[in-house]
Amino acid sequence: MKIDNRIEKPFGKTAVFVGVVFLLTGTGMLLNGAVIWGILVVLFAALVVFTNSGIEIDTEKYEVRQYNKWFGLFKTGKWKSLRAYIGVTLVPITTRESMASWSNRVTSNKKTDYRIYLVNKSRKPAFAIKTCPTREKAQNSLDEFSIWLKVPVFSVKR
């Protein structure tokens, strides 16, 4: 069985919003005849908007791969053996994004999600294999991964 989980967008929410604006701008440029500039702007915007990172697990071959999916089409990443990892754990992650306007007003967003990590042999989280919005969903997914990968669940010291 292959498990494929998208973890996050590497450029962040603000850059993705700007990418959507650039995508619309590039489309307008193409329609108005500025073909070369329009293509360049659309390609740049597509890179920012559609690129994401994730994890792919092959339970039959017992391998894992962290990947970047460029333009939403091409996956790059190397397969590694899951034998280097001794378990899974659940870690709450809080991300903050701040943006300052020209009038020096700061707008901040704070978001907490729960990520399931593979645990390496030194009993530390290695990398995320799934992102969940709530603790209950994360706990259920943690139990599923423990069963699928046949590894124990660890608790991480904070």
C-alpha cells in the first residue's frame, strides 16, 4: 500500500496569495499581447501557487520518501528505508505569520496543527509524515500509522 500525504506549502500563505495575484496579472498580460512577459509571470506564479511538499510511504517495500512537488506535477525526492526509524510520535506545531503594512501596522496569524513524525534511533522526531487540524484526528492517524508501519508510539519531551 502506498500512502501519500501533502504536508505543507513551502512558500507560506502570504506568498501563495501574491502568487494568485501574479497568476491573474500574467493571464491579463497574455490576453493583452505581452506574450513573453505574460508567460514568465504565469510560470513564476504557478511555481509559487502549485508547489507543495509531502511524504510518500510504501508499506510493501518498507520505504519512505520526502518530496517536493514542483508546479504540482513533478515529484523529486529519494527513497529511504523505514528501518532507520523506530516509531511514530505526535507533536503540536504552532506557526505564526506576521505582515507589516506601510503604515507600520502589524497583522499576525497564529495557527496550531498536529503533526505525526517518524522517530529516529536517538528518540527524536525526524520528519513529519502527516498534518492534522485537530488533536482527535491526529491521535486516530497516529494509531493507524503505528499499525500500518508496525512500530510503537513514542511520547516526545518538550
